[in-house]
Amino acid sequence: MTQSIYRFFADESGLTTVEYAIAGALIGVAVILAFTTLGGSVAGTVMIIDGILPG
């Protein structure tokens, strides 16, 4: 029983997946914060570009 517990804690095969999930969540939070903070200026810039482009 104790050997299987030791093997469980020593197994790092799922660790990479967890690291990618945490990194993805942090990037998502950063993007949301950036758009929340810069939302008005980004929307204004998009409207300017929309007015310049034909069609």
C-alpha cells in the first residue's frame, strides 16, 4: 500500500498538463484584464480602422 502511495506522488506524467492549464488560465486572465483596462481605446481604434477600410 505504501509503495503505491510513493509511486503516486513520484509520478510526474500529469504534471505537464497541469502546468499548461495554469499557464493558459493566467494568459486568459491577462487578456481579460488588458481588454477591460484598454477597452475604450481599443474600441476607438477599431472604429477608426473600420472607417478607413472600404466595404
